[in-house]
Amino acid sequence: MDQPTFVLEGTRENFPLLVLENSQRGPVLVDFWSPRLGPSLRQRERLLRLAEQFAGRFLLVSVDTDRETALVTEQGVRSLPSCRLFRHGRAVEQVFGLQPEDEYRALIDRHLPSVADPVQAAALHAWRQGDGEGAVRILAEGALAEPERIELPLLLAKFLIRLERPADAQAVLGALPESLAGHAEVESLRDHLELILAARSAPPAAELAARVAASPGDLDARFQLAALSLLADDVDQAFAQLLEVIRRAPVYREGGAERALRALFDLLGSDDERVRRCRSELMKLIR
């Protein structure tokens, strides 16, 4: 999926959890924008670019003001584009009007917790400067020097995914010592990678759909179709295919379809309506 996990859509319903609660752990930048306004679209592009460069050190919450009119009224937003940075449950800074990218970067930097670990700090700096391979090299060297630290190979795997090197990311996770291999975030990332790799090796979606229509029990075709649907941002279709695999064969890929579903739940977040619907269907199947 194109949108990183640290960029989420804000609504009136999820605002307390997504923004206020998350701001207790780190900075949350809320982008109030409208798809009808050019400056809003340019601000959105700049903030999305920064979110990718900072690689999760802050959370970007995007609020479409055309849809979330009640939230806009509650927050007192009177001009667009604008953005607010939340920390410890309250707005600590706000910006009105389109700004140069460096201004947004400075706003974020002012509220980032310091990175005490020099390896992560160096890797994040390299990534933000556009040196993805340099960031990977720094993390790989750090992980070899300190094999007991889970955060280094995790960040390395995430960077490799962003660099479209999922097989390398899978190799990093597969090489973890037994003491780290069962970590919950490792397992979730591994299941997400399985879908990415399935999509890469899959034939065209139309061919897979024809196979499923001709043979509804073709579970390999369904799993690959789910993976391709995910890459195409057709989350509902991905969920539908994975649920059908589970219904027909819960032990397929040693439970891989269910693990993939749960990894997607983590990726999209519990506030996503599609996640709520799919989780309810999953519970019916595994009772």
C-alpha cells in the first residue's frame, strides 16, 4: 500500500484516540485540508513527503475538511490550508497558509523527542537526507554489532520495504536469533511481507479472478488475488479473499491467511470501519 503506516485519516470519531492519546507518546501533526484547494493539496504533498522522510518519528493525521465539517467546527478551523501540532493531549503550535517545506520540517523538529541511540539517529538522518542505502548500511552494521537489540533490525526491515526490497527485509527478519524472532512486531511485519512477496510473484489479477471463478477452492489463487488487491488499495477485496481462504481451509499456509489479516488490522488501525467489519467476520469463522 502506498500510504505509510504513520499517515492516517482523521475523523470526528477517531480524533480523541488518534490525535490526543497518541500525542502523549510523540508529536502528532494534523493536516486540515480540502481537495478543492490547490494550496491545500500542495501542503498535503509536502507533509506526506516529510512523513516518509521522518519514517514514523511523528504521526501525520490528515483531515479532509469537506467531509469532517463537525470536527472542523469543534476545532475552530477557519482558514485553509492549516496544520496543528499536538503534544501531550493539546495543540502546541499551529500554522496558517502554505509554508515552505523547511518551515514544516522545523515545526516537527522542535517537538521530536531526542534520539539517544546514535545508530538510529544516524540512520534516520541519512534516510531524511534521501540516502536510503546509507541508512540501511548503518542499521545493518549496528544490528551485527548489537544482535540483542530488536529495534535495529525492525527499523532496517521497514526501510528495506520502503526501498521496495521485501525479499531482503524478509531475510533480515529470518536471520533474527530465536530470542527475538517471536516478538509481536516482528511477526506482524513478517506476515505483511508474505503478502507483498505473494503479490510480486503473482500472475495478473484478471487471470487469478478467472481461476477463482472456475475453481472456488483454488486457495493459492485467492491468496495471491488478496495480495494484488492490497497493492491496488482494494482493501475490501483483499479482506474478502482472505476470509474465504480461512473459511475453506483455516490451516492454509499454517494459518498464514489469518496472520495476514491480523497484520492488515494492525496496519490500518482499529478505527478503520473495514477493519471492524472484517474482524467481526473473522471472529465468526474461528469460534
